[in-house]
Amino acid sequence: MNLKLSNKKALITGSTSGIGYATAKTLAEEGVEVILNGRKQKSLEQAVEKLRSEVEGAKVSGIVADFAVAEEVDGLLKMLPDIDILINNVGIYSSTSFYETSDEDWFRHFEVNVMSGVRLSRSLLPKMLDRNWGRIIFISSECATLVPEDLIAYSMTKTALLSVSRGLAQLCKGTEVTVNSILPGSTLTEGAESFLENLAKKEGTTVEKAEADFFTNIRTSSLLARFASVEEVSSTIAYLCSPLAVATNGASIKVDGGSTGGIL
């Protein structure tokens, strides 16, 4: 399917692996010039080279920035060309008891997961409105509504993104600029693969059995009843970046395998 994205430019934060990298690859295959981002120069360079090897003719570069440091975000913004597509994917999480989560941990989650997208959008959205075309996508999570007990701080940030996204969409009324949120469910990122391997080792079983048990005993609400692939998530993101998706604005799109339930 031709998503009509050729020659657009996209910045994907936190894109050296996982959903971010898969999204960069999907967009590159559609002819988008992609700018990857990571905290470390080495891993960023490896991701750039990997993408070039996987997508023939890919137009790809990278910018190092740690979104926990506001000054590094300012530096990134100064290096950016005009951006047509901003995908706010960077995020951190920690599995911690509510009672052991410090104030510093709460602020750190908010700084990286929420303020990264706020700062980038504040800079890039006016330029998109001037050109009357642009896409901003916030990568939220099923945790925005499920709120696991050990991920309360993380879940709070993912819920906040829904409000930011909807509010920004309302600033785009009457234009060809859209702002939407994606809520992925359990997705087989590198982190999830490590989680399943460790779980299987701990329980003395196979990775396949550990995954099945996870959905039988923990994520029981999932209708997909397995981890989604990163490509299954990135394909939805790519579509929302497209001119074909202009009628979708201010929406929170679930790619959660049905885990959050409800009819909306």
C-alpha cells in the first residue's frame, strides 16, 4: 500500500530498538527520511547502519540526546531540519512498589515520558501549522488505563500523554495537521524478549510456555493472547502518519490486542 509519504521527514525519539526502530524501518520503506534518536552514540550509529542495511536506499541519520536533560533536547532542536512527522516514542519505566517509588523517580518518569514530547511539540507544531501539514504521534500504552500496581508512575505518564495529544489536536482545527496517540499493548520488544527468557528460566520452562502463562495468569484481558510484534504496532503508526489518515485527529488508537476492553 502506498501511504503517500515519500520525501517526508520524520523524527522518532527513542528509536534505536523496539517500537521506535520498527516504526523508523516502516517509514523508511515508504520513502520517508528518518532521523533516529538514542542516548548513546554507539547504539545510535549501530541502529543507523542496521536500518541502511535492511532498507535499500534508506535516507536515515541520527541525533544523540538524553531526554532526561533539557539542555540536550534544546541541542537536538537546534540540529533538526524542518520535520513533517514527529513520533514521541521515548520512554522509561521501572517495576517498583508504589511505597518505594521516590519523588525523584516520579519526576524522572514525567521528565522523560511527558516533557520530551511537550518540548518537541512546542517547537515543531507551529512550523507544521505554518506549512499546513504535519503529524505528531504520542506513543502511550495500555498501562494508561490498566495501571499495573508496580507501574503506577509509568502509567501516570502514559495517561498524561493522552491529554497532551488531545489538547494539541484542538490547536490544529481546520488544518491538515493531526495529533494522535497510540496505545500499544504487550509488544515483543527486546525488553519483552528478555523478560520472557528470564521468566522461563526462573520457572524451568520454555519461552513459549512462559508467554502462554503470562496471558493465562497475568494479562488475562488480552484478546490477542500473545505479544504483538513490533511490526504490527508500527504499521498502525505509519498509517496515521499518512495523508490517508487526515480524518483521524485527536484520537487515542488502541493497538493493545483488546486488553483494555470497552467499546471505545
